[in-house]
Amino acid sequence: MPLLDRLSGEALKQYVDAADSIRLFPLWLGRGGEAPPEIEPFLWRWSEVQPLVLKSGEAVTPDRDVERRIMGLTPPGLERGSTHTLVANLQLLLPGETAPAHRHTPTALRWILTGTGAYTTVEGDKLWMEPGDLILTPSWTWHDHANVGNEPMIWLDGLDVPLVKFLKANFYEAFPEDQHPVTGVGESMAKYASGALRPAWEDQEVPYSPLWHYKWDRTYDALKNLAEVSSSPFDDVAMEYSDPATGGPVLRTMTCWIQLLRPGVQTRAHRHTSSKVYQVFRGEGYSVIDGQRFDWTEGDFFVVPSWAWHEHASSAETESVLFSIQDTPIMKSLALYREEPYTEHAGHQPVTSHFPAGKPA
Ligand SMILES: [Fe+2]
Ligand SMILES: [Fe+2]
């Protein structure tokens, strides 16, 4: 006979109170705790985001107190962060400004959106930032930013902060000077950017890509070359930035993709346990996420939460290029990665609503 049938009313209450008083919880009573909030897919329009990011330049200046002038992309269902594991922030650095040197255990990457004339140093290696470049600042590497040009720079910062905080492994250290001494210019690129060749005398043992700078022109060339020969039904011409030493993802907790959607291509829907933040680098089109259609154009951002059905389409007139940050390496390393194709309706979800909510399908 189940315990509930034998223990009820006041006796059950006394039992539960006694357990509660020593922080012990009878989960068979259905008190297993509340489900985590559902993170909703969301889209941010560049036309709305950019003016507010630029305006933040009037409100605050990066210094030792406000180290970075950043604004976070946070979808409904979260108080902070962009997915349950990832953060995507927009950072503005004005001409003449520096963002002081520091290091932290959360890993960061920069996807450069607009402007020229600024650089990031990573462990003393000076990397000039241009739109379409990907720059890595792996866990516990010193980094700072400086804008020595004459236009505002905006880039997307991707970090694994929610995961690192959850794992109680968040550490931070300020560098004693504002900027880390520059010891080289583009050294990591000179050593590792050729991909297939690397310095013969080095045994790479760092837990991240030793190449910290992926230039846009090489990235785009690679996409165009791949488009000539192959594509994926779920992502069209998609490439993962890789660690030249291992061939694997560039970072242990995050990976980055660049994907070319050829004009008029509509991918098939699928879902997976990894979550993603996208930036529309070029083009226009739409994505359908859990039946909701998100129309996007150049510069927009959108989030695909874990296990949400999604498919992408580029307009018939133009190719589109999507950059994305994903937490796939975490899920794969923990044997929790799962992926499933959408098999009904020839692989395409019926569109039941348009973003923003309320707009009819
Ligand atoms: Fe940082
Ligand atoms: Fe996907």
C-alpha cells in the first residue's frame, strides 16, 4: 500500500514539516521543484538596436569601474544572458577609448559588426578588428580593446558566463596597467592561420584554438569554395570555425559557425539540444522557429533555444550570411547532444504566427 494511503491529513503534514525542518524533501509528493523558465525565441532588429547602442556612448565611458560598455541581448524567459548557457552582448568603443586589460575564466569571442580602427590584444598579440572578423579571447587570457581610429566600433561579444557561473568557476583578475604590453602584431595568425600547416617545433597543449583571429576575407572565400561542391539540407552552406591544432571547435564551451544561404534556399527543419545566437551578417530572409516566422534583414540578431524546431530561408534575390555562437561543444563533451529532423510536411513547419507576437500568420 502506498505511504500516502497510510499517512494523510495531519499526520502527513507533520511528516512533511519534520522533513522540511531538516531540509529534506519527499519528492514522491510531487515537490520536485519548479521547471526552469521556458526561453522564448526572439529577434532584435539592427535598426532598433544600433541607435540605442550608439546612444550608450553618451551615458557611460569604459574605465576601471565600468570596464565594458555593453548591452545584453536577453530573450523572454531569462533575466540575464541570451540562452541558458550563452551570453551575447553588444559592445561600443568610441574613438580614443580603451577598455582596460583583464582576464577571466569565462571564455569570450568577438564578432565584429561595424567600424574600423580598433584592435584587441590577446596575451599581447595585437589584432586589428574589421567587420566579419572573429576574434577569440579564450579562458584566462589577458585582453583589452582600444579604438585608435575615428569611427565608433560595435561588435558582438559571445561568452559562456551562465555556464561558468552555474559551475561556480567564475574568476576574474585586472591587469595592473590599462593596457597589456604589445608583444606582437597578428602573431597567432602568422603561425596558425594557414590551417593545414603549423610551426613544427610546437606541441600545442592549450585547451583552445591557438589561432585567435579569423579574417573575414578568408572566411568568405571558404564559404564560396564550399558552395561550389556541397551543402547541408538543414543549414545550406555551413562551416564551423576550427582549431587548427585539433580540427575541433575553437573553444571548449562554445563553437562558432558561418553559413551561406544561397538565394531562394529554404532549409529543412530540425532541432537539437544545443542553443544558438545568430547574427545576420548579410542578406535578408526568414527563419521559422517552433512554428513562428521571424523575418530578418542585415544586422539583426535572433536566438534559437535548445530543442526548438528551426529552419532558415534566404530571399530569392540575395544570398544571406549568418554567423552563430553555439554551445554544442558542451553538449557533445557531456554526451548530451541530440539532434532530430522534422519529418512532417516535407521537412517544413507550418507557420502558425509571425514575430512579433500578435502579427497574424
Ligand atoms: Fe573580458
Ligand atoms: Fe540547427
